[in-house]
Amino acid sequence: MKFSMIFEAQMADPTREHEQQVLRDCVEQAVFAEEMGFDRIWAVEHHALKWYAHMSAPEIFLTWVAARTQRIRVGHGVVCMPFGFNHPVRVAERAAMLDILSGGRLDLGAGRGGTVQETSLCGVDMDRTKAEVEEALRIIGQVWQKDEFEWHGELLDIEPHPVLPRSLQEPHPPLFMACSRKETLKEAAEFGTGALVMGFAGPKDVADMRRVYDEAIAARTGDRFVSTVVNDHLSALCPTIVLDDRERAERIGLRGQRFFAQSIAHWYGGAGIPDEAVVEGADERAELARAAEQEVAMLHESNIPVNASMREKYHGSHAYGTADDAIEYVRQLIDAGADEIMCLIQMGTVPQDVCMETIRQWGSTVIPHFRR
């Protein structure tokens, strides 16, 4: 069982000064994660998503973390692979450089970056994103198989060139895909890549996703593999705040999750900006339910269908509470079939001292419990 953390660089107060502090705080958390026994940190890539994710250059963040650590793996969770965001050869070059300098500690995930806010910034054709992600994965899966790489695909045509440097891990760093729907889980299995799943709906939903992934693995023929190596690994998101005070941990965790959910709703569904106010002593579970009702009403008013993925981010039963509460929740995720527990701690309203204490509690109690 692997344990990791994911960083969005969220912030309720998106001033220039606070933005700088949050990014430094994320580095501090990532470095501390190695000390406390985590196996990996992941960094997202998003563009122009104010509040939700200020992590626009994860390759720089991961390099900075790798330079300050010795053991922990550093992962792109994920690179936006459509060509307007990142040309696949440039992704390969950057990935190989970091893989070498980190001593072979890089993991490389692929995703679409599919909000209108992001694609309009970088001139990405929304209708081509799915095909471009697949072609990019195939290029990265083959780029160092020979001394000179050439590619003649449906979307790109590349004459023979050496792609330098070449990664330390052979034939390339392990590949993953962001999987928010059953269709992408099936694709990840058919491509032979690991799956990074949200899991906001809880362990039962993770078990359903594991079943879909495993069934697709069992049914695949290998003709869609993107590489000569296969990575059948499912990492499940685990929102968590752990403190000695169970009530305070739950209150802070639910408030952070509400900010996360409202930020997603703003950029993915056209809802209003996230509620930045933090009210001491508020009933955060009730506020989370109220936020869900407001989004449903907004979607109905706009004649937009309400689907399960919209509702799941308002599900409030996660690893919020004491270390014992987190251990019980992790046990459920393991039973559901997760190969990796991907902790979401850094949410927009969670103070830095609470993030650090949560990492300490996981490292001192939760992770050792399962290592035994």
C-alpha cells in the first residue's frame, strides 16, 4: 500500500502575496511528507483557475521539491497533454531531465485540462483533446526506444530526431491517467496506464471504479497499449484532516471540502465564486449540504443536467477526525481496492499549521499502522 499527497495550490484569498505564501507552504508540506513516511507527492496542472488551482507550472514545483528531498517520489498528477498546453516531445524532455536529477523518482500522469477557461487561454481545440492525450501518451511511451525518434501519427508528424536527455527509468517514468469517468478508467486499462481517481463519493464509489478498471484489464487484448510496460495501479483520493480534536478536524475538513467543491462548480459548471468567508463555529456539514443544493438549483435554472459527478464532491464522510478515524477510513479504501491512498490536505481554507499537523499525524500513526 502506497501513501501520497496531492497539491492544487488552492487559496481562498488569491492576492499576489498570499499566492506566494501558499506555494511556499505547499513546498514545506511536501518536504515534511518525506520525513513523515509518505511515498509520493502529486502536483496538478491547471491554468487561470483562480481560487481552485494556482499550480500552473508543476514541473518547477516538483523539481524544487525533488531538490530538497532524497527518497519521496514526485508525480505529475497530471500534465495537460493537449498540444496547445504542452507539445508531447517537450513533456518528454522535461520529464527525463527531472527523472535524472531526482534519481529516478518521477511519475508522469496525463489529462485533458478540459475547462473552457483553460483551453481558451492556450488556444486548445476542445474537440481534439481526447485524441491529443492518447497520441501524446503513445509518443512518450516510445520516445526513447531508439536513438532517434520519429512519429507519423494522425495528429503529429515528426521526422527523425534524438530526444534528449533520456530518462533514468527505462523505458520511461511510470505512466498514469486522470480518470473521472468510467470511460477514462476503461481507456487507462486498455492503454496500460495507472488510474488516478477522485473518490469524493467514498469507498463504495472507489470499489465501483476498481471493478470497472479490473474488468477492462481482464478484457483487454494489448493492442491499445501505449508502451512496452504496463502500470496497473489505482490511486484513490482521500480528503483528510487529522487532529487530536475530532470535532475541530471535521469542521476544518468539511469547510475545506466546501471551498474545493464550490471552486470546481465555478470553473466547471458556471456557478458563482467560492464562498471565501470562514465562520467560526458554523455547522459545516449543513453548509456543505446547502452549497450542494445551491449548485443543483443553479444547474436546473440553466437547464443543465445534474449528474453523479456533480453530487459526489459534496459527500462529506471522509478521513476527517482523529488518527483512529483516518485509519478506519483508509481500511475501507483498501478494501475497495485502492493501491494508493492519495491524501487531499491542502484545500483553500485549511490553515498551514493544520496541514502540517495532519501530515504529522498520518506519518506518526496512520501510515505506520498499515506498514505493520
